[in-house]
Amino acid sequence: MKLITLISIACGLMVVSGCCPTPPPVVNYPSDPMAKVVADINANNSKIPTLWAHHIYEADVVDEKHNNHHAGGEGVLLYSSPISMRLRGNATGVGNVFDIGSNPNTFWLRLSPEAGDAMWWGNYADLARINPDTTGIPIRPDMVLDVLGIATINANFNQLPAPTMRYSPEKDSYVFLWIGKLPDRWIALREVWYDRVTKRPSQVLLYDMNGRVALRAELTKYRQVQVEELASVQWPWIPGNYKLTFPDSGSRLIFTLDEAMLKHTDSESETTVPNARSFRMPAPDKAGVSRVIQIGAAAVGNAGR
């Protein structure tokens, strides 16, 4: 009891002297209705129908045997609304280390022999219909697409997956949670935190069917993308830094955009990207890896060698 009394007195003296400052009070700022928040988000993101960005990355890919494959270098991010995306990373002396892609029909992850020596791929139709086990994939391509923070939000709030919104005065943020329906229950699918003032996402959480976080993403260092027909004050904003962590596998991927534009034209080939060819899935039988795994099907060993 004497010890507790002495601790209480000491803490009181520190507060009075300023050594233990009290936290600032939480300010409950006025918030906008959900429809207004979504309209503001869509007003920015609708200006980004396509994207080409150069990035610097660092990755730790943990395979199913818990071996960590570390890599770093540079690469390119390509995007075309609503569901086409490609994220490639290269390393000096190795070439392409990873290729993460999605188009309206398929998605894939290819890891070079130095980073995991495998390719996973699947059809979105199968993923939605049979809900196969995807725990063997260290980095889910469909999830990477979901955390880019540049897609528009469906303004029909009654259509599944349906969004809910609350305001967090502690973080001064709008918190959106998308829910889905299983035969026996409702489940949380995706949670996004948007800054109240800027309406820009700062954190994205993707959940599995049991409510566990399957992917946590932190979005920071926002930058603008030039749109020629708009004044600079109207240029859209995109995240400049992405920090992705996959708790189940232990993998992580951090990439920073150091150059971004709606489209990029190569000076030598005069090819403009992204284009329709940008999002073609590599042929699994020519992937150059020892294993090819189709989601919902058995693994094919020694493929592409």
C-alpha cells in the first residue's frame, strides 16, 4: 500500500511539473454524410482511368516452408479501371523478381527462381464460385488490387458487397467497412480509413472469412498525377508509398512511386502503356518456374522448365 501511495504521489508530481503531459482532448469534428464522402472520393479517383508508375521496392516473400526470400530494386505499376493491374519488380543481375497481375478474367503471381520459383494463377469466376483455399499464395494478386486506393466506390450502398460508414474522432477519419453474405452469416470483407479533411485513404484491412486480417496496407506520401486537360489544382491524388503486410504468410512488400502519370510512351518503341496487352497473363507453361499452381486445381510440378 505504501508503494502504491508513493507511485501515485510521484505520478501526480510529474503531471504538475509537465513531465507527463496529458493527451490533447479528442475533437469531434462535424462529419459529412456517407453519400457526400463517397462522391468526394469518386471525384478524385474517377480522374485516374489508367496509371503508369515507376517504383522502388523492398520485399520479403515467405514461402510455405517458411523460407524468407528478400529482394529489392525497381519496377513498374500499371492500372486500368476497374480491375486490371500489374505490379512488376526487377533486381540487378536477376531480372524480373515478381510479376503480380489481374485482368477482368484472371489473376496471377509469378516468383522468379530466386524469390520462390513458382507461379499461382486463377480465374475470378472460380474464385467467386468455389471459394478455394488460397493460403499457399504468399502475396494475393486480387488483394493487392484492392489496396491501391485509386478505384471508385459503388454508389449503390445496398448492393453487395455493401459498405457501412462510421466516423472515428480519435483518428479524425471516416471508417468504411464492406460486408458480404455467406449462406450462414454476414462477414467483414474490407475496411478502409479515410482522412476526414482530404478523403484520402490511409489504411486498408482485408479480412478472411473468419474475420482475420489477411492483408494490412498503410498508404502515405500522397502525390498528384498530371492530367493535361485540368488545372494543377484539380489533378488527382494517389498514394506515393505502400506498405503491405500479409500476417498469415509473414510476407511484406513496400514500394514507393517516384514517377507517375496516366499513360507512358516508350521513346524507343513508341508504345504507350498501359494498353490491352499490358494485362495479359503470362502462359503458365512458359513461366520458367518449377511449380505452377492453379487455384482450385492440383499443382503442376516441373512446369515451364
